[in-house]
Amino acid sequence: MEIEKILKFYARNGLFQSNHRYTDKISHLEWFYKFDQITIENVHDYCTYRQLQGVKNSTINRELHVIKSAFNYYLKHKNDNLKNVFNGFKLFETDFIPRFLNAYECTKLLNASKQYGNYILHDYILLLLNTGCRSGELLSLTWDNVHINDKYFIIRNSLSKNKKTVYKPLNDVSIYALLRLKTHKKYVFYNENTNSNIKTFYKGFKCAVKRAEIGHVRIHDLRHTFASFLIKQGVPLYHVSTLLGHSDTRITQRYAHLAPENLHDCLSSLPSLTQDYKTLQNNSESG
């Protein structure tokens, strides 16, 4: 079994059109190159090796997902009878609790973002909050995929995390933001210094969060916030899943507890089992 051959075959044929970078993950997976046959013990050893480096289980799981996919892709196209030892293997991960901003915190963040005249950052945040896009999807957006008159834009499958084309409807707030951004014939978020699209707003966003004094907030939390606003207004999970571009509605279940008709309403069906303290005390004494 040539592990290097399998990974390179996958990278060359399965990932060549992907907009997401797997170089770092694959470089760590070179650890497996020394084995002729990978066993479950080897997988456990790799996990221990990475954990001793201070790597989180969630990161290790993502790395193993790449090599698992590489094996499955190779077996599918080469009709080999190899056993994929990575199938079904997953480390226990720490519970992830998304951060949701409320409307007041969003307003503070938006105001802080344009405090020093950085209106592009402001419209970037505004669009994230009103479309639920991932940052990379928004920053790679080109004008040929924006249809303002029809109130939508398109995230092409090559730029989507799930490799599926997603149509994003636009409200008036998003449309006005896009009209303000129309300064270049190709890129929505244009960097005149590089004559290409802006790659990241990480530093500017971090400074805006600090000025807004709203605690720790990641850019991706704005996507969670978009979903939370919709769920709280009673928008069905299926529609929220479609708007987010999730590949499976089960992923959207993380927001289910925010719905107005949440599980608290079920508790009203329970019988009343309480008694006042004096009654309980008298019953105890008489017994």
C-alpha cells in the first residue's frame, strides 16, 4: 500500500478544482508514509502524536477526514480491495456552543467598523449578517454572479464549501451595501493594491470587535447570528438550512433550541406534582 501515492492521487484528481487549501493537512498526514499497511493502532498513534503537539481533537478529526476521503476516492476509481481503516473513526470533540450576537451587539459592531472611515469593512460585516455567507464565499464574489435587479447572487459550486451552487436572496440592506461596493468591474471586494479581491478582513474585524466591547467574536459567528435571527422569528429549519447552503438539514439542528416553539413548551403537558411546604410537613409528621 503506497500511502503517498493515494494522497497524491486524491490531491491531483479529487481536489484540483477545490477553492479550499488542504496543503497543511496533507503535510501532517505524511506521518503515515512510513507504513506499508495502516492499522487502527497506527491511527491511534497518530492521534497521540498530534495531541502531544497541542493539537485539538477537532483539528485531528479534520486531518483524518482528508485521508479517509483520499482512500475512499482511490478505492472508487482504482477498484482496489484495500480496507479503509479510517472509516468510522472519530475522536471525541469538545462541545461547540456557537456565539450569537443580539441586535444591539450587531449595531455596536457595525458602528465600530466604520469609526475610522472603513466603510468596506462595514459593508462586509453587513452582508455577512444579512446573507449568512461564509467569509470566503463573500470575498471571492464577482459581479457577474450578482443580480441586483432580481435580488440574489450566486455562490458557485467551486467556491462553496459543500461544492454545490447556492443562490443567496438579497434584502434591501444587502442591495444598498452592494451598490456602495460597486467600484470595480470584476470583484465585489476589490483591493487596488493587489488588483485582485480582498483576501481577509481579519485584522480590521478584530479591531472593530475590540472597539465595540462585545467580548470574543469570530467572523464566522456572524453566520451563526444570521441563522439565530431567522430561527427566533419562526423561520422553519429547512428554509434556514437552504439559506445557509448546508448539505444536510441535520447540521442546522444546532439552532433548533432557538425556535419559539422550543422544548420548553412540551413541559406544560406534565401534571402538577407540587404541594406547598406546610402540606408536605404535615404529611411527614402524621406518618
